[in-house]
Amino acid sequence: MLLDVGCGNALFTVPLAELFNFVVGIDISKEMISDAASKRLILTL
């Protein structure tokens, strides 16, 4: 499990998702979370 606090646009979260079975990203900015969520859709785990 990985908890990425201040994940921003998931620059590091997405690559680390390949190493962990469960990943959570948290950020104060709704825009950054939206950008990170769009990257989640391209992952094929």
C-alpha cells in the first residue's frame, strides 16, 4: 500500500503504482486530483 500525500498531478504516483498493489493519492488542489485521476484511466494493471 502506498499513500502519496501531496500527489499533485501524480507524476510519481503513477509509476509507483506498478510496484504497489494499492495506491492512494491525496492533494489539496481539486485541479491536481482531476489531472491525476485522468492518468489513472490509462493504467492497465
